[in-house]
Amino acid sequence: MRGVPSNSAKMALAACLAVAIGRGAGSRARVAAFSLASVTSSSRVAGRAFGTAAGGSASICQRSNQGPLAFFRRSASKSACGAITALQQSAVATDELEKTMDVTHPAFEVVTKDVVTEYGAYCTLYRHKKSGAELLSVATEDENKVFGITFRTPPSDSTGVPHILEHSVLCGSRKYKTKDPFVQLLQGSLQTFLNAFTYPDRTCYVVASQNTKDFYNLINVYADAVYHPRAVSDPMVHAQEGWHLELEDKDEPLTYKGVVYNEMKGVYSSPDSLLMRQSQRSLFPDNTYAVDSGGDPAVIPDLSFEQFADFHSKFYHPANSRIYFSGDDDVLTRLEIMDEYLSEFDASPESKPGSVIDWQEKKFNEPQWSRHSYPAGADQPETHMVNVNWLLNDKPMTATEELTLGILDHLLMGTTSSILRKTLMESGLGAAVTGGGLSDELLQATFSVGLKGVEPDNVVGVEDLIIETLTKAAEEGFDEEAIASSMNTIEFQMREFNTGSFPRGLSFMLGAMSKWLYEESPTGGLKFEEPLAELKKKIEEGGSKVFQDMIKEYILSNTHRTTIELVPSKTLEAEQLKDEQDRLSNIKASLSDKELDEIMTKTKTLKELQAAEDSPEARATIPSLELSDLKREVTEYPIAVKENENESGVTVVRHELGSTSGIAYVNFGVDLSALSLDDAPLLSLFTRMMMETGAGEYSDVQLSRRIGTHTGGVSASIFTTPVKGDDADMSAVSDGSKMITKLFIGGKATSDKADELFSLFKLVLTDAKFDSKSKVIEMLRESRTRIESSIQSSGHSYSNSRLGSRYSAGGYISEKMGGITYLATVKELLHQAENDWPTLLARLENMRSTILEESTCRDGMILDITGDSKVLETIQPSIDAFLESLPGVSNGQKLQDFYTEKHPWVAQAEKEMVEAAPIVDEGFVVPTQVSYVGKGGLL
């Protein structure tokens, strides 16, 4: 495009931004926390390793990527621009990739060679002769290079030593002298991923970058950190990251402080986290999964520095590590870099056997039931949480069995219309589903499901309903449409392997680790063609019976089952605080004046160390890039903008890539500025209803199956973003007075299914059924429960949102749509749905008509398409038909230019802010062991 872009063209670019941040079509990623297996990610990164924001969006057909390939669960939400990051690769010829498998190095021996043809990955497994370390080198065409070191770290108690060590090793090392190289790397690297995370049985350290020099810099810092950390010789690191006694005045009480200690106090304040942890403990009474690798705050202070250092010595030996590389970098260089570190160690016969994970025997002769308390606020309803859990296997399963379980999980739990999830939600026994279904990331697979927000009289009924529903499924089976939908959904995801902005190589690594960690082939769990073909043959021969038999064998006849009931306690938080204070009082009473002086000295020393700047010499040890190391050429992603295509009034944006494997990625945006700001908080409910209540002649179940059978998923989401005026300094921050607001429908499908995809877009946009009172009540109850839980575990986010609402219209709008104010709105809407449904229904219907009947609605529509040249050519007739069928009239009327004029929501927000009460300090009472404090103002 040349010259000054028009308003439509500028908003088309904004549409690209919308899908780029992951609000397009795709799965509701099950990545922040697994069903039973807790994953703790380094808290020093803004956002969890696998976190994905889902506020204001709804999708159908994928609860997450299922199947035996555990790494699919880690994929971030897919989007049209996800295709850009995933498929725009460097041009490395296939024969060159094959040659990488012949690379040798005198310090390494080749163990196996394998090609994962499904993903064009050429894999060589090496063993370092001197140290015993294993290294998996994966050569691909992906320029986003990934490196990871994973140690098998099974804890024997809940002191959280693996988690504390994960934090601590990144606090300086032998070669890299700063207090926190991690922070310096975040600030000065071109990294595309930089993090560490703790599983119940392993600890992973991962970096990724597209710049080769930067990639090698990151590898060196991480390798030196894990093998030679300052933490094992400096008790102050353990004190800072783990726990320490703090005392500044002898007349004051002792307190516990520490990064992980405080983090886990927050985790243990979350009922959802407690339910997950108790469920895991109940199923694994005899092995390492019975304890908490993240750390129980009541036990963390039992960890001594000596135990901490010994844990590193035992488990961080190279012989116990799995080293991983993937991408288009030189394989020999990979081996040379790692040999520099590994050659310092001799193979340790004890380190690897000492970390083997024992199998948990399926030992229960009858199901077990246990009750535990969770902290509840004084004004919270006294509802219970119930989770029913099964340990599915006590020996390895075949790849086909794992895939079959993954498909079965999708049939039972994968969408809001799946039989088990739907039955539970429509039962009225609780407010939201818990458990997450199948979890197969650890040595043994589990299945867990339940409800929260359960009245005491309904607790037993929840367990009964779960068993009854599973029994019915085992006896009656699943119809062909349901099976076809689930099979297509999973197969689409496996073949596409689109991880969005999440590095593909990291997803590949995590999939390999789910087998490699347990002495199986690292590539075994990544291949799906054979098990998929075998499963299809079984379905062709026996139909639903293959899944019915699975339910009977792995669930209904399996007595290794536990039911966890969490009971609200309004005194638990006070009791835990008193226990901690009593313990600290007893410790203080037992100490001499000299010992108290020592604690005070250590407190002062630690604070001085934390406040001190790193020396110039220390900072100089952190590697950095020169200007000459950066590519001067900017990577250009093709974009063609056509306004008023076919005289439709709609702006169409096309991204033509080299190859998208026959898949079209489509996002369709509709402007929302005609709505009142008062209606903005309803948009989250609005988008869910578009996807979950049925549309036109289709019920919710039929709609879900149609989407699953013919596409890779369809979603609806709300996108709001501030923009800068045409005359604004490009380096300046937006003043918040200009903004764009869109409703996006996103989806993906193979090009031969484009007609179906566009038909579904129009169907959910114009004909979604809004007249389901029971469904709306169900959604609002679930939202209320989810937000209340989120405030307990992520109070800092709500604090920041509340602060932002005081100083800008954009912040005010954001808080209104997703903060504490939004929670109050959800409660009001729930009351209205229960007591004045016709009024709420009329409001929702009016919102739809306002969006679609506004005279300028066509000018506010944007269609964004990504595909290769063949895909774009093939789907053009479908695009033409879709544009012709859209509501509204192409009358030439132009939408307001939001780059030069104030958005109506902003004007209304500014008015409400002036009329609101004066800015004052606020406090909200939340049942949690930690406080979330925020302070803000204008710069």
C-alpha cells in the first residue's frame, strides 16, 4: 500500500494485530495447569510458561489438543497469524536435513537415528561418552531455534526443593556473575522464549531465539547456570528464593520470607489448586507424586541449605539430564558447545538410577473418599468442591491405546456439548466443571472430573451422576457424528501442528520428554500416523465399541478411584496464620540474644544485597549482541488490503504464505462502536452464547459436531486496543482517547471445506440462539466462580487493573469488562437472568441487532485470510458468496475514523470517571494467605 492508508485499511492492520495476539480461531488451551500434574513456572517472567489469556472469548471443538502426543496440550491458542509464525520458515533443503543425521563428534556416540516424517524432523540421539549425558538433536527448517535441559527431579517431601532450585540456579553462576542473569537476558536478548518450570518429577530450562549468536549466548548462560550455580555455595540465594527468617527489631515478631514461600502461599490459597493437589496425592500414595514439588508453605521452612545443595548434587549431574536442540542451526556446533560443559564431569552410575520414578500400583480394592478444607471468605457461599479421579494405568500403554484415550477424553469432555461435561453443567448440581479430564504428561495417566459450587446436599449426587453418565456412555456408545467430530478435531490438530507464537521446537521437546524421561524412545510419542491408522481401522470394524470398551476397562471396572471433597472453612485462614505465628513465636523464644542478633544481621545483609547494583565487571560477564549481529533486513509478511471488495463495503486482508498445508485461516471482524459502553461487560457472555447455545436449526450439540467435523475450530472473541492518531509520534504511547473495538469470529479449515467455514461464520453471527435461560444462568454461574477463584490466585492482576481504571479511559473500560467491577456485573446479570429473564434476553437481542443493522456496519467489517496461493485461489468463490450474504447494506456510509476521532466508549468512560467518587485508597477482602498490593499514579 502506498500513501496514507484509509480508515478501513488502518483497521485492517489492526485486525492483523487482533489475530496476532492469539484472539483468533483455535483451542481453549489446557496449558496453564494440567488436570492433576502441577507445573510451576519461574515467577520472574511476566506470564506463565504456558499461560494464555482467554477473557472475552469462546470457542467450540477443542478443549485442547488431545491424543497421545502430550505436547499438543502445551500449544498456545491458534490464530490466523499463528500460521505466519509457524509456517514461514527458512529455506533449508530436505537433503541437507538428512545429512545432519550423519554428523559425529569424538566426545559423543550415536545411540539412535530417527525421522519424524509427520513434522519433517530429523532426530539423532547422542550420548556424551565422559559424562553420560543424553542429547537429542532435532534438525528442522524452523529458524526459531530451541534449546532445553531437563533433569529428572523427583522430590521425597513437600519442601519444594525442585521449585526453589529452579529459581535459584538462575541467580548467577561460575561464568556469569550478576545476581540475576535471567533479568539481564530478558532485557537485552532477542529471545523468543526464556523460562524454566518445575513438574512433579522434572525441572526444565528452556531458551529459544531466531538469532543464532543470541541463541548460543542463551545456551551458555543456561548451561553454566544449571551445572555451576552460585546458589549451591551461597546460602543467601537459598534464603532469598526459598525461605528465611526475617527480623529487624528484637521487639518485633519473627516472620518467614522468600520468593517461593510467598508464591506457594498464594497457590495454597486457591481452592482450585488445593483440589488439584489433593486429587494427585490421593491417586499416588506410594510414589513421588504424593508430595508437592512446588512446595507446601507449611513444610518449606523445613528445607535446610545443606539439603538444598545436596539435591542439586544428586539430580543435576549431566548423566541425569536430557539435553535438547531443535531448529536450523549447525548440529556440530551444538555438540561442541555442550562438550565444553559436559567434559568436566565423569559419568555417575548413581545419578540416573537414583531418579527413576516408581510406578504406582493400582492397589485400591474399593473407591476412596476424603474430605479437606479450603479457605472461604465471610461473604462467600458455603459451597463444596467435588472431584472424582482414576489412575488409569500401572504399566506402559501402546501408542494406539494412548490415542484412543485422547479421543475418548474429547468425546467425554472436549467441548461444552460433550456428554460428560454437558451433563454435569446442565445438572444444576454445581457452578463449574473441575478436573480437566485426561492427564497423560507424567509416567501414569489419570482421569479427573467434578464440579465446584456444589451445595452440601448435592455432593454425593455429583459422584453418582458422573458414574451414571459414564455407565450410560459405556452401554449406549457414541453416535457416528460425535466420533467423526472428535476424530477430525484431533487429527486436524496433529497434522497442522500450529503452535501460534509458542515455539514449535519447545512443543516438540515437551512431547519427546513425556517418553524420554521414562527411558522410552524420545520420538515414539511424536509419531501419530500408525496409531491413527490403526484406530481408524478399529472404528471402521467396531464403531463405538472401541471407546465403550475403554470406558469399561480403564474407568468403570477400575477400583483405584478417589473422590475428593473440599469443604469451605471461614476459619481456616486464621487457623493457618495462628499456626505459623505460634511456630515462629516458639522459635524466637528458643533463641538466645546472640542468635537473634545473627538473624537481624542476616536480614540486613540480604536486603543490602538485594538493593545493591551489580558491579560493571559482573554486568560485563553477561553476553550481549552487537549491532552487526542483527539482521538488517526486516522480515516482511505479505499483506494485501482490498477495501470494498466486490462492492460489499467490506475490507478484505490477505496474507499469502509459501505453504499452509492446504489450510485457510480466517478471521472476520465486526465493529462494536455502535454499542453503549453499558453493554460492553455483556460481550463476554454474548460471544459464549454465539458458540455454545446453538444456532439456526442446529442445537448446541449439533453445532459443535458440525464445527468439529468440517473445520479445525471456530471461535468468537472481543478485541479492544488503543491506537494513536495519524499525527502522533510513532514512538509515543497512545493517550487512550482513540481505540478500536471489534467482535471477531475466527476459524480454520482445509480449502475444500471453505464453504462450510464461511457458512458457520454467518450462522453464529446472525442466528445464534439467545433464548436459552438455563444456559445463560449456567454460563454466568461458571463465570462468577471462575473470576472469584482467579482473584484469589492472581490478585495482583486485578489490583493493577483497578489502578489503571483510575487514570485512563482505556483502563476504565478494561476494568469494566474484566476486573472487579466486571465480577459485580456478572453477579447482577445472574440475578437478572434468574428473576427477570425477558429483560436480559431483550438486551442481548438488541445488542446483536445494533451491531448488524447499523448503517455503517459494512464499513466496519474486516475479513482477514491467511493461506498459500493455491488456498487463496481455491477459496475465492467462498469469499465472494460470504461477502454477498452478509447482513447490512453497502450504502457507502463510512464508519467513524477512530484514528482521528474519540471513540464513543471513551467519551462515555471519561464522563463516568468525572462523575465517579474521588480517587481514594481501596481494599478488598479475599480469603488468601498472601496480600496483593498495588500503587499507581500518572507519570
